[in-house]
Amino acid sequence: MAFAQLFRVAAVMAGFGRPWGFCGGWALDLFLNQETRGHVDVDVAVLRRDQVALRRHLVEREWWLEIADGSKLTPWEDGRIIQPPLHGIWASNQLHDPTFIEFLLSEGNETTFQFAGDPSITLPLDEAFVRSEAGLPVLAPQIVLLHQVGDAATPPPPTAALAALGEAQRKWLRRGIERLYPGHVWLEQELNSVSQ
């Protein structure tokens, strides 16, 4: 079955009841409804405001949780609130498949998603977390792509994902790149068909 590993992760998240979605490379594959490359792990975006509910949800299902700070991992103890700039949570459970999930805390409130690199770059929450064609929750592709622009290790632009964006998604991405990375090569080579 396509995306079988992601459906198993979705089963772990069943009953969570807060906004969440696959992010990173898997998000773009879900957006395109096809696996375009191999993936090392599974990344899941959750709002920072929901971290206590996330911790409770995962601990009840016997997941071991650690806070990532660069190369340092610290057990996520009960009662600890993860503050910026920390945003990564490593979840492991050797009795589960997959045995590892990385959760990434995103900024936002009841109605609005805020981009981590600049909180003035926003998107309505119901547009930031959407359903893929496969029925799985996903962080909107324009948000994932804006994260990739700032990643020094990013491969060449994912042309298929960029080409599949709707007009509003492309405009949002263009505005984000112009604000954060003026003159970035994607503006000329990949997004030049979007009117300013």
C-alpha cells in the first residue's frame, strides 16, 4: 500500500485531536500523491501550544521522548515546556513500526499558523494543515518549500512540487522567499511565472 509507513504513524496519532501533519520530504510526496525519493525518517509538525497534549498522548502509548538541541538529546520530563528556539522532539518505541518519529513544534494560535523564520509570515490554520489525496494530514506544501529554501543542505528545487502549487500557494511562497531570502535563485528560476 502506498504510504504504508505514514498510515502507521497516523494510527499512533489517532485520537490526538489537535492540528498536526506530516512535514519535510514526506509532505511533498503526499502533496504529489507519489513517493519521489527515499526517506530517512518521518517528520510530523505539531503546534507548540499543543506540546503538553502531544507529550501526554505519546507517553500513554509508551513512546520515549527526547528534546533535540543540536546533537544533544535530553529526556522530555513531565512538566517541562519546550521554549524557542528548541523545536525538535525525538520519539522512539522499539515495539512499534516505525520505531522513530521526529516531531517539530510549529508556532501559531487558535486560528493562525506562524512561520518559524519570521512570525509575520502567516497562514490561516485551516490552510496550513490540510488533507492529502491519500487522506493523511500534511503541512501545506508552500510552508514546507519555504523551509527548504532556508536549508543549506537542500537539494535542487523540487520542480514537480513547485509546478503543482496553486496560484495562491505560489504567491504565498514567493512573498515568503522575497521577505526572508531576497534574490534567492528560486525567485527567478522557479517562481517567475507568479505575478507580484
